[in-house]
Amino acid sequence: MVNEFEIKKQICDIGKRIYNRGMVANNDGNISVKIGENEFLCTPTGVSKGFMTPEYICKVDRDGKVIHANAGFKPSSEIKMHMRVYKERPDVKSVVHAHPMYATGFAIAGIPLTQPIMPEAVIALGCVPIAKYGTPSTNEIPDAVSEYLQYFDAVLLENHGALTFSDSLLSAYNKMESVEFYAQLLYISKQLGGPKELSEAQVQRLYEIRRQFGMTGKHPANVCINNKDGKPSCHNCGGCGGTCASKGAANANEDLVKNITAKVLKELGL
């Protein structure tokens, strides 16, 4: 049995961590947790994530419609983005959206986090692509994020912020910390003359370590089309996600054509 009050307290705790680490300002950011097939707890709109208490937290269904909310509170306007993640990634149990300073800086500059500069980031995140800009509270952002959901557990939002998701609230939050730390180190190394990147061989060894650990979620070590084909991974191709997605679709179409052709030739006795 899910203890909703305990989960609400955990959401408030994560909200305080995000606020205290400067990952949000004013009423920015939002958090959600899946507690059932059609029940989700989420932070309300118009409140600081650093000062929430359990009675602030709202409950919504898979369409983002309110199941329960105390007087004066309503779900975040970004709930559409969260619901898209849950719909397309059944393994995800929690989504965190924030505006961490360095990661958002890269998102504003239009620079994805693809350079392999430290083992922890390579193992935990792989790459962090940028979803194209969308107007907040509309379906534009969910549509943009959707392109990357089957390939990554973290996405930068162009001119907006960052989104992380995982199989637990703590894991989703930890990914947000990792994204920001990765971005900060990359920024600092660029000021020092440019990072010395890990080699492709070193990246592949780290991917293998991740596979040996049996880590959950989506990651280039498991789903990168380039990596599966024995080619340089997304870390080095610069395509990061969009390339994987388009190649994946192309491969799927090619396989479909081959299967149909084989069936036709079989029917013709050729």
C-alpha cells in the first residue's frame, strides 16, 4: 500500500534540496511521482519549491485532471510535460523539472552535453540532448521532449531548463544533480582552454561497466544506434538522440521493407 503522506513529504524534501542548491528561483520548477496506474502526486503552481509542506501537494490522473487538491492549490501548468514522460516511459516513476544555472546556460546557448569528460557522467547519463523550444504549459514542450524519451533519462529544454526522470523520486533528483555538475565542470574546463575528452575506447569501457552494473533507465550504452552498429557513440557523433531516433526509424523501415519483400518472394516461389 502506497503511503501518500510519506511520498508528499519526500516531494517537499526534494523541493527544498532543489531550492537550496539554487536550481530554481521564485516559484520555478515542478516535481511529480507516479503512485498508481492513474494516480500521480505533483507540486502545485505558483509556490516556491523550497517552502512546501505536504498539504500543498496535488493528486491528478493520467490526463492531468485534478483528483484532489486542497483549497488554494492547483497542479503545475507543466503537468502535460510530466504526463507525456509517464505515457511513453512506463518504467518511469518520477519526473523532476528545474532550472539549474549551468545546465540551463547550456540549454540557452544551444549546446547539448555530449562531451565525455568524466566517468561518472558517462556512466550515469551518457549524453544530455536539447529538446527544441516550446511555449511553457502547452503541448509544444511534451512534443519536443518526446523525441528523446526512448534514448535518455535527462533532457535540456531549449531556453528553459532541464528535465530528468527515473524509477524513483530520489533517482530522478540525483540525475538532476548529475546534469548540473556535468554542465558546471564542462563550463569550467572550457574556460581553462577546453576539456580533454575521454577516448572512444574509454567511453566504451565505461558503457560496459554500466551494463555490468545492470543500471536501469535509457542510456547510449544500451540504446544508441551508433553504438549497436559498432560505430562511435553519441558522445562523439554530436547527433545525440535526434540522430539515434532518425537512424532507429530508418532501420525499422528498412527491416519492414526487407520482411515484406521476403514474404512477396516466398509467395511467388522465388
